Amino acid sequence: MKQIRFNHQVEAAIAESALFALLSPLRRQQFAAHASLWRCEKEEALLREGDKAEWAWTVVTGRAKIFKCSPASRQRLLIDIIGPGEICGAVYDPANASLSFSASTMEAAIVLKFPAAELRKHADSNAPLLRALLQDACLRLRHARHMHSLSIENVAGRIVCALLYLEEKFGDDIPLTRATLAELAGTTVESAIRTTKLLSDEGFLRTARRRMQITARAGLENFVDKTNR
């Protein structure tokens, strides 16, 4: 990880963010004084489970992932994928709380690091920013409940549910591998390949190198219903 030490690049990254656009120009300057911009390689750690929830990150370019590690099996459970403009970190955890998850980059990325307390300070006097943060928290809670509900699905159902979630996040054209899909659905790569091939044969999905494209959402939803009968 390498820090980008040009103040104008930090300010430009903040100015281009839809979230930080809710700050006034003066507030953005004040926020920039506490933020730093970093260039990361693939699989660089951003946050570690157990650390104090003092810092947060915004992805500027690239993608990051949030995950938990099983203490028993040492396996990683992929919780969410964070794209450009999204925040990674516990912005509204109580003081001295520790993180319940880890985060790392999925590919080469540029990320903005800032103190969570600094964002809270600005949100306390900025209703649109506070609403945006609350909306983000609600969406993440909905996703967490969705992930929990996957446990009652069979493997094919979990994969389809993961695809439908990724469509909400990225649109019909999903720029991810089937290995990532498998990780999100809590199954093996072999099962993801087998199921996506079946979905492709049915005309619901197209797959290519590092991409998946949903061609018939209704077909995917009906497929889940059939697998649960």
C-alpha cells in the first residue's frame, strides 16, 4: 500500500464522491485535511477484525470485499463487495468498539482513508449526509438478513440468490468471477461453475472471463422456486 501525497488528488477524490458532495465546499476542504489517499495492490488489507473501529475507507477506483474468518476452520465468509463511492468501515459504532469483520482489496485499487469520527462530526450537522449514511446502514442490514436467509436454500438456490443480489449492486452485467460468486454463496467453485452452466443452458445467464450477465431475471427467480419444491 502506498500513500498518494498530493493534496489536490485527495480533494479531487472527495469532490467526485456522491456522498461527500453532500458537504459544502468549505466542509469538503476541512474533511480533506483529515483524509489520505492510498494506492493498493490486490488483496491488501484495509481493515482487520478485532481492530478498533477508528478508521473508514471509501473506494475511489477498483473494488474491495468485506469478510469474516471462521475461528474453527480458518475459512473466509464473504459478506459484501464494495465498489467505487461506497464506504467500508463501522462509521457509527460506539466509541472504542472493535470491528466484527475484515476488509481487503479485490484488485488494484485507489482508496480514501479517513477517521470515522470526522465523518460523524460532519453528519451531525448535515441532515442529507446523515440520511445517506442511515440509508447505507439500512441497505447493509437488509443484505445481512438476505445472506442469513441463504442458509435455508440448497446450493443452486444460494447461487441464484447471490446472482440476484449482485444484479442489484452492479446491474445485469456483473464484473466478477464465478469464484467470487461461489464465495458469496458459501459454496465451492465447482458448484458455481456447474450451476451457472445450467443457468446458461436455460438462457437465463451468459458467462465470460471475469463476467456474468443476467439475461432473464424472471427465469432466475422461477428457477429458485423450482429448486425449493
